[in-house]
Amino acid sequence: MQYIKTLAPAGRGLILLILTILFSTSLYAQTTSTPDTPFWRNALGGSVIGHPVAEVESVVVITDGGNLRAYSTYGRLLWDYYVRGRLSPFISRSREGTSYICRTDGTLISVNRSGRELWQADLGSPLIYPVIIGWDGRLFIFTENMITCMTAAGFTLWQRTLEKDLALDPFLDVTGSIVLVMTDGEVRRVDPFGSFVSYVYVDRAPDGNQRTSGLGPVPSAASSVQTGRRGPAILLLYDDRQIELVYINEGIGESLVGRLHIPSPPMFTVGRNDEAAVFLRDGRISLLSIGRMDVLWTTSSHTTTAELESSIIFEDWGIILLTRSGATGFSLDGERLWSIRLTGTAALPSFGSDGILYSGGRDWILNAYRMSDPVRNRMGLLYGDAPPGTYGTGVYRPVSSLSGVPGFQEIEARFSEITQAIRDGSVGDSELEYALWLMQTAGIYISTPPIQNIPLISVQHRVEAARLLSFIGSRETISFLTTLFHRDPHPHVKAAAAQAIGRIGVDPKGIAIRAFMNAVFPPSPITDEVILTAIAEAAGAISRFSGPPLSETGIRILTALSTPDRHPQTRRQALAEIRSIYQ
């Protein structure tokens, strides 16, 4: 009896240890599953707020304790970031896997795909919608009565005040602009540079329960539409089954009203080309042809009731309906491919390109269901899908003659103007002009064919132009800066180009990191310590911002630059970057 009493505390401790390990590591399930059985389960340590977001072979989720957690496709906890406060229920992820979240005190936070905080920005008030990510990675941020546009590196480009409330969630249209539908029926389009390029008033404002996204381009040849317009449009559907097609071309505001006999009043609409997938109030889903003004098909889903929290994924490979009670996948011709009912969900589920449905429960568990095979072929891509277009900020047009070469006074005056705009966050609609001028100034010696007898533009001016470009640059600018690194003859300009790439932080095609590899390793390594020190700084910045696989190459570069035979300044920089990556 004494023996049992002696061992009892140890036995209790062992049992507690086993339970702790089982609960904290993973409620990991089987590697094969039926659609109704989780592929894997994981304990979150809190209740989910906001829907999970799947991207780049992982999923991130916010919990009410102020944590942002990331899991791999197979359920392994990748990282757990604590924000030291309460979070708004919104997550947005870039194609690089960078997550943008916001504390309830209005602090916007950027977290890379490895769980490292990149930067914070004080917005003054919390988000009211998820951050919308533009084609070049820029951020459209919505707080109360305000739109703020930032670069992916956290530099403010412009701000605009909204005098009216929004009736529908803002969304990115087919031009890469933001569409806003106001409560008084006004429809506005804000271009990437902060200009309200067009507007129109619809017959009646949506009631706030309906959500929509853009269509376009809508074919002008559609005989039943009877319009000569062609371009981006949005579709509004009303409870009486009347439709309103709103064209928002630049300088044109036009609204076309028609009627479709859809089987039930609409809840949620997503457009693609000249078709729209519509979630109906009776739980069914319809596909509409806007060009033919016709219902192509209607079929049942996993639910038979209206659910206000809903989302539709409408892509080349099919249509996915997501609600709090479950999800259904459809082919484009209306065949129901799979369906699942969910119970006890704390937020809207998320469907990833890996074919997995992620759902967070009120029981503090994240469930993953294998619903289909991976739906996208991403072979050869470093990161997520490429954007559908560009904003033109990286288009370099070299000056064609001496008359286009800026003089000393012009350069100094323009530097002052651009510097002030960057400090004020008021680059706005001058962005394209500033970007081109800075590229022409920095790249005056890389013109093809070279200008004959060009006047001297100092190294200092070329360096400053590259530096300023980094504050308004994006992934579209990386190609020019890489060319500048390759071709400018002066080491300080090469160094400035490398530092600018690092400040921007992204390199989706891997062209910059390859250029740095070629500069460090045989057969033609660079020996100049100024350039190599800048490469170390840039490789560290890219590794922190973009994470793997670029960080794997970046660490290899930094390791090579940290050896004892390197110049002391280069070695110190490389070691500092390595420490910052692993902190």
C-alpha cells in the first residue's frame, strides 16, 4: 500500500503529460478520409474568429486569444504568432503568403509566410473590411470613412475620404480598380492611384444583405443586352428578381435594367466574364448568362435555407459554395461534384487550391476535409497564381534623346517633390509619372541603344533615384531594378539597386535572387565589398519578406558572404542578416 501511495503522484504526472502531448501536438487524424471525415484535426487553443485563409500550401486562422496560426496542408503547425492584443476578424494573404491582420486598436500588421512580423502601421481605427490586395501587391485598406493604399512594404501611397457608407463589400474589378457601392445607390470606381474614375447611380440601393462582385468584360455583341458598351461591369440582383447591369467604364456611367426569372430571390452574386454564379434564398445555386440574359442551370447545394454568411469561388475549374453550414462543389456545367454539411462552425470555412476544405469550430478545433484533388497546376511557380494584369508602374521607357535627359536643377527639384510626397503619403495619381521619371534618371546609362554624348548624371543622383523608387515600388519594379543591378557600370548604383530590391521585399519570379547568386558564386563572382554588402542586405530582406523557397537561396548567399575571408563590412552585414532571419 505504501508502494502505491509513493507512485501515485508520479503516475498522475505521467497521465497529465500524455494528455498534454496528445492535445497540444495535434488531434491528427488519418491520411485518408471520406468527405465527411476530417483529413486532419488540430487543437487551436481558442475559438476561430473570421474564416481561415488558404494559400501557398498552407492555411492561416485567427483565434480570439489574439493569435495567428499557420498549418501545412497535412496539418503540421508551422508557426504561431501572438499579436499582444485583440484582433479584428479579417485576414488577407498575398500570393507570397504574407498575411495582413489588424488589432482592434487600428494597428495593421504584416506577417510573412514563416510567421515573422515584417512591419506595423497605425491606421487610427480598426478595419471594417478585409484588406484587398491589388495586382502588384499594393494594399487597399478600409477603415471608417477612409481608404488607404499602401505598398506591400508598408509605405503609404495615398488616402481618400469616403463621405458615404458602403452598401456592399468593396471588391477588385477586372481592371484592378476598387468598386464601391454606396447606400444611396451611387457606384464608384477607384483606380489603383486613388482617382475616382467614374460613377453612376443605380435605380435603387442594395439592402445590405446582398453581396456582389464584378463582371467583365461583358460582350457588347449580346443582342438581348442591346448596348454598345464593352468593359467592366457589376451585376446587382434584387429580391423581386430584377437585375441591374452597371457599366463603369472610364468616363462612362451607364446602368441597364432587365429582368430574369430566377427560381428564388438572390443572396450572393459572383461574376466572371459574362456569367454570374448566384446563391439563392432557398439554398440553391444558379449560373446566369448575362450576354444571353438567361439562366443556364440551377441546382441544389448542401443547404435549403438562406445563409447570410456565404461565399462563392468562381474559377476556370469550377464553382464552390461556402456557408457556415457546409460547402458544395460544382462543375461549370452544373454537375454537383461533392457536398458536405458542417456543424458547430465558428466562422465561414475556406477552400484551398490543394482541394482541402478548412473549417474552424466553436470547440477550438480546426478541421481539414479532403474534398477533391488539387485544382490548380502551379508547377514552376514560386508562389501563388500570377495576377491577371499589371498597373504599368514598372514599365521603363528610356529617354530617346538628349532633350529628354534631366538637368541638375530639374533633378534636385524633382527629388524634393517626390521625397515630400512619399513622406506625406500623397504619391497618389502622380505614381506612374514619378516611377517612370525615377527609372529614367537611375537608368540613364542602361538605355538600349545608348544615347550618344549624354551629359553627366552623377552617381549620387542615380543612387538617390533608385532609393526613392524603392518607397513606391512593387513586384512590377523588380525587373527594372535587376536590370539596373546588372548593367549600370558604377558599384554604388549597383548597390543602390540591390538595396531597393530588398526594401520592396518581393521577387515572385526569382530574377533578383538569381542575379545575386551569380554575383556571389562562380564563374563570375563580384569582389567589390560595397556591392556584396548591399547584396547581403537585400538577400536578408527578401528572405524575411518572402520566406521559402527564396529564403533558402538567400541563406545560401548570406552563408557564403559571412566567411572569414570576406571584407569585414560585408561579413558583419551577412551575419546580422542571418541572425535576423532566425530570431
